[in-house]
Amino acid sequence: MVLIIAEIGVNHNGCLNTAKKLIDVAVNSGADIVKFQTFKSDELTTDMAPLAEYQLKNSPEFINQKKLLSKLELSEKNHIYLKNYAEELGIEFLSTGFTTQSIDLLARIGIKRWKVPSGEINNIPLLKKVAFQNQPTILSSGMSTLGEIELALKTLYESNLQKDKITVLHCNSAYPTPMEDVNLNAMNTIKECFDISVGYSDHTCGIEASIAAVALGAQVIEKHITLDKKMQGPDHKASIEPEELHNLVSAIRNIEKALGNGIKKPSNSEIKNIKVVRKSIVASDYIEKGERYTADNLSIKRPGTGLAPTMFDLLLGMKSNRKYKPNEIIDLN
């Protein structure tokens, strides 16, 4: 079953009430996990770190990353509150830790799995600390090469995290991602290169890419959500609103059903149509008993309740066992 992560990230805008509403949206949509981001701005960035282009466009009032992120932090108390709220509603709480201190916080509150963001794929100390938790781990690979993914996986393996606990998400770290840059085929390149479970972290404006990723074999889908794309904040415009999330979850579950088990045989729903749609060998003219069957006195017509057309060549030259009228189904009794 595809694991669907509703990424709230920082779209709560520092407001617990907004965060709760977004958890409600994730629960009502049928998502499996609701995810936040864990950091302290002074641990994550210096005053010299500029805003990314999309951050500058969506939050022009801030002069640097540190100022922006300081408004979007969640305290440990808030983490515990939101985790309890999510679990009471039956959805798993997850948060991405951006620093080793964040990993410590998340370990203290007892999350069940770990998410390494794309920007930390080369952060060896953080990767080692995540691996030490020895729990299911999701590694995002935006902005990275196969070589960088390989090094990150090597670090996780050498820190005793087993491969079967790791999923690598193909990702493009542009917010929003242009369709021509999605490159979904790279997801299966990752799968083939490293023989590992894969998924897709989707930063496009719509839901099509996520649905296609599931059809291609994604085991995890991560998608940013918002109450309203017009809200102030860096990530809202690259997120989807509640109705879109509901449609995404519904589409993914339908795709899972449609993919099936890969065994080619008539399905239960189509078996009843076999006799209606297929054909039988019938007399095309009057045939006397003992008359030999020929291509001229036999034809193939619906329904498929008699001898299958695969028997046509075998019948040629055989003697008729009885009289037949035109369109009467031939039998061998």
C-alpha cells in the first residue's frame, strides 16, 4: 500500500490553530501521515544565508532565511501537542529534522519514522544520527546526483540501518516544480541503481505527477498541503488545498487497485462476458449428416457457447455427426 504523506511543513505559519486545521484536512482526506518540519533558526542558518528565489517571491518582507524561519519554528511543547492531537485522530505524526539537535528533539517525543530532507543528503553527522534510531527512514534526493545518493546510503548502511528500512524519494527542489523538470523516470533509475524502495516528493502545482509516480511504482508519496494557496508564506503556492488532497488520495487508492497483481487472466468482472463477446463455430449453410466440414459450410459467429474458433482448422475434412441448419452451433457429440 502506498504511504501518503500530507506535508504541512511550515504552512502552519507559526499558528497552532492553523496546524490543527491542516491535520484535520489530512485526516479527512485519508492520508496516512501528517508531516511538519523541526528546526531552530539559529541552529539551522546564519545571518548570511539569503532567501531562496521562491522564498523571496512568496515572503519578500524577510531579509534573510533566519528571519523568515524564526517565525515558523515549533517548540518542543508544540511538537508534543500536535503529535498527541494527530494520534488522537488516528494519523501518524512525522516531522523532518533539519539539524542534529532537531533529531534529538524528535527522538525525545517518540516519532515512529524519520525523514531526511533533500538539503541534508550530504550532512553526514545528521545521517548517522538518523541511522542510529534504527527506524524506517525516508531520504529525499532533490538537487542530488546518483553519487550523492550513493554516499548517503553508504553512510546509513555503515551506521547499521538496514536497506529494507529505507525509502529514497525522487524529488525536484523547485517550488513549484515545472512539469518539464519533474523527470519521473529518474525515480526508477534510483530503484534500479540501488535496489531500494522508492517514492516521490511532489512540488508541482497539481496532482498529476504524484498519480503518475504511483503508476510507475512509488511506494511513498509526499505532497505539501495548505488551507489556501493565497496565504502568506514560502510554501503555500507550491502546495495543494483540501479538495485537491482528497482527490489525490482517492486517485492513488484507485491506481493501487488498478495495478493489480500482474497475473494475466480473466478477471471476475469480465468472465461473464466471455460467452457473449467471443464466438463459436457455426454452420454457414445446411449440412447433411456425414457431409464433410469445409471452409464454405462453416462460419464463426457469436455467442461463444460452442466450439471455439481455435478448433476451426481441426474440423475441416471431418464428417458431420448430424444435420445442421444455417447458424446452428456445431458440436462434436
